Amino acid sequence: MDMEQQKQRIAVFGAGGHGKVVVDAIECTAGLTVACVVDDRPLAGATLLGHPLAGGREVLLARRDEIDGVIVAIGDNRARAAAARWLGEHGLTLVCVVHPAAVVARSARIGAGTLIMPGAVVNAEARIGENTIINSGAIVEHDCDIEAAVHVAPGAVLCGGATVGAGTLVGAGAVVLPGVCIGPGCLVKAGTIVIRDMEADA
Ligand SMILES: CC(C)(COP(=O)(O)OP(=O)(O)OC[C@H]1O[C@@H](n2cnc3c(N)ncnc32)[C@H](O)[C@@H]1OP(=O)(O)O)[C@@H](O)C(=O)NCCC(=O)NCCS
């Protein structure tokens, strides 16, 4: 069997800007290859980093024998969570993608469908839920607890023991101080410093 055949074949669901970085991360990772790029509304003849776009999502069901797993490449937290639910309901397997230039502690736990981008650091005993994005250069320190469908945007820093509820966006360059608890469905503005807990949907 040649090397290409041994690679895990990943379908990318979502062909916008976020889809582009997910395709790149897969192509940078030994042992992974892009099986197909699927979008609900692909433009006729369009490609993403050289991959022709297919759609809608039913293509994933028709091609299930050609793929080993799927990652949802949609930046919006709610839309990503909904797409992941649909995939689960249809028996498709969600996979994690960890860019080789990310640093992830051996004791960190990462949920299915989560993406860790280049330059990100996930430190000891951090826990990250399913379908979350830890974006480029973000830092998730030791013992942080991040729930599902969160987006930690580029350059954001979560200090040790911080917690983030499901569906929250931590904006680019934000800093969350040690042990601070951010509820589900929150929006942390880019560049802000979170010094105390945030209630749900704040
Ligand atoms: C907070 C945010 C959602 C506001 O967006 P918006 O609703 O379009 O707001 P506006 O740009 O109209 O700004 C509204 C007010 O908030 C202020 N504001 C906007 N973003 C701010 C920020 N990050 N920090 C402080 N103030 C901010 C504006 O200056 C404006 O103030 P004013 O009314 O006194 O003039 C947006 O600026 C933000 O931080 N988004 C996060 C983006 C991000 O990190 N995405 C991840 C991409 S990978």
C-alpha cells in the first residue's frame, strides 16, 4: 500500500475562509489527506486550494465509503454545532485536526471535530470540547475547561484554570485572567481583558 493510501481521508464541510485554513492544516499534517470539500451552496466550477467543491451536504452521505472522517469548517459557532449534529445523526465520524505547528500537551484532552491552528498552545490538563476552534496563536493554559462549539480567536489567551461555556466566541487578542468563568453563548470583544466571571449570553 503506498503512503497516500494509508492516510486518513478527511472531508471538509464548509468552503469559506475558514474552510481554506482547515484544508491547509490537513495538507500540512502527516497522515491526513483531504478527501473532498463540500459546501451547502458551492458555486459552479469553484475550487478551494485546488480542490473542486461538491455539494450539498448529502454528498457526504453518498461518498461515505471514500472518507474516514469529517471536520466542519464553519466559523460561526451555532452553524458549526448544527452541522456537527447533522453529521452525527447521519452516522458520520467527526475528526480532530491539529496543525503540526501547534503545541498540545500530552495530558490535554481534545474533543472530536475540534481544530487546533498553527502557533496555538494547549497546555497541561486543559480540556477542550467537541467542534471547537483554537485559532492561530491562541494560548489555552493549564487546567482550562472549554466546552463544545467555542471559538478561541487568533492570539487570544486563556490563563490557567479559565473556563468557557458552549458556543462562546473569545475574540482575537482577548485575555481571560486565571480561573475566570465565562458562561455559554457569550461574546468576548476582540482585545478585551476579562477580569471577572461572565454570565451566560453576556
Ligand atoms: C465586539 C464586536 C462584535 C462589535 O461589533 P459590531 O457590533 O459590528 O460593533 P461596531 O463595530 O458597530 O462597534 C460598536 C461600538 O463598540 C466599539 N467596539 C467594537 N469592537 C470593540 C472592541 N473589540 N473593543 C472595544 N470596543 C469595541 C466600537 O468602537 C463602537 O463604539 P462607539 O459606539 O462608541 O463608536 C466586534 O468588534 C468584535 O470584537 N468581534 C470579535 C471579532 C473576532 O475576534 N472574530 C474572530 C475572527 S477569527
